[in-house]
Amino acid sequence: MVNDVEKRWNDPEMLRQATRYVLSVLGIALAAGVIVLVWASARDSCLNAGSVLCDGTSKVVVGLVPGGVLLTGGILALVLAFRAWRAGRAWPIWQGVGWFLFTVMVVYLGIVGSQG
């Protein structure tokens, strides 16, 4: 069992899994963002406006879809941290992944929210 006070964890396989997880979540959020931007720019109300974020619906969807992917990824990472803790493995890796994804989500929402 891992001693929580002793911070000398070393689990290269879990670190590789966490890295793949972060890259996957970021890739899915990027793909979702591109899809939503294409959808927003193809809407009838935005064709003549000259801007992708031409109305409230576009702004909300462009903000919430990738933000929701990042939020879900962060929550699932914290669930994986809890499961690793229960199994006596190196859980701080997953906790760091969860907080990193939450931070990226807040920065993204801040950028999207300031547009307009």
C-alpha cells in the first residue's frame, strides 16, 4: 500500500496512461470545438453577419460543448484518482490530470466568454 505522507511515488505505466488520457481529452475537445465552429458558421443567421459567433446561440454552444468535454474529462480523471487511491496505487497523477483539465476548461471558457 502507498503511504500518503511519503511522496515518493513512481509508476511509469500509470503516467503513460494519464498522458494518453489528457491528450485524448484535449483532442476530443479540439475536434468538438472545430465541429461546433463549422456548425456555427454555417447557420443561416451567421452567413451574412461576417462573424462565427454572431448570436447568443452560437456563443453558448461554442463555449459549452468543448467546455463540457473538458469538464467531463476532469471529473472522470478525479474518479480514476479515487479508484487508484482505493487500490493503493499512485493516485496524485490522476488528481493532477483532473485539475489540469479543469484549469484548461476555465481558461477556455474565459477566452470564449470575453468574445462579444
